[in-house]
Amino acid sequence: MKRLLILVVAVVSFGATTFASNPSGSFVYKLNDEKTFNRVASYLGVGFEQKDDLYYVFNEGEKRIGRATEKGATLEEAIQKAIYFNLANARVILSRDQYIKFVSLINLTINNEKKDELFAEK
């Protein structure tokens, strides 16, 4: 049981570290795309109520980016706050296994976007 708990803490910590070091805003907007949202919900295996709650959280996260930039925050800071908002609320909505899948999916998305940026620079 301790090993499982340590694994969960490590995955969550890795996810938070990745988000903090590489805030990419495009995936925050992708989560609100209907097609993408439905695929993520299907992958996570969420129920109807969880799906509604996640939809609300993702929309609210996107709105927070706009409000934060209007108040003078940089886009990077606003995106970082929106990511943490999404993570905190998704953790409450999703089961432990669903949340681990969600963090893994987001990490994979950010890493892929980072690789695309690196390839474009060459």
C-alpha cells in the first residue's frame, strides 16, 4: 500500500512539475473543443455527472486566463494558474485512477507540443 501511495504522489508531483516548467496554453483551449473533450471523457471513462463537472471546470479555466491577462498578468502566469485550477478541480471530480490518467494525458500533450516547437526551431 505504501508503494502505491508513493507512486501516486510521484506521478502527481511529476505532473505539477511539468506544468510549472512548461506552461503551454494551447492545450487549455483544446480541452474545451467539443471533439477533444468527448474523447478525453471517453478515455477517462467518466460518468454523465463527472462529464458535466469537467466541462464546467475546463470552461472556467479558460475564462480565468482572460480575466488574469486583463488584470495585468502575463499570459504565461495566467496559463499556469488555469492549469493549477484545472488540476485541483479535476482531482476532486475524478477518481484516483481517472486522475492519474488525466495527468498522464496532459503531460503527454505538453511534451508533444514542446517537441513540435523544438523541431520547428531547427
